[in-house]
Amino acid sequence: SQLNHIGTVFRSICHWMIRNLFLMLGPDALSIQSIIGAGSALMRNPVLQHELRQCIRDQLVLNDHCDSAYGAALFASMQ
């Protein structure tokens, strides 16, 4: 059915978004043990959460009390 194909395409987009994120982080991404997730895109998208959890072996902590700007600032402060 058409709806099933849309779901497959959406899951593939989520998969490649996460994969591209880890490629942009470079070789150091392999040493990431956990991630604090922030922002409405991640909070509202269980498929994106699933794909991210697969990359980091389920070590995802979701923080729904902040937005993506907080997450970006937290990442920048750790560099």
C-alpha cells in the first residue's frame, strides 16, 4: 500500500539523518557512550529516537524540558 511505502521512506530518512550526524562528528563519534537528546524534532519523533538509540546502544537520555538551542550550547561548552 502507498502508506506502507511512505513509512519505509520516512524510516530511511531518519536512519540517514542520524548516520550523517555521526559522519559529521568524525572518528570521535565512535567513542560516544551516551547522548542527551533535546529539541522538539527528537522529542516528537519516536522513529528518530529509535534510529539514534541503535547507533549508541540505547544510551539516550531525553530531556523534554529544554529546546535544541540548549542542546547546541551544551555541546559547544564541552568542546
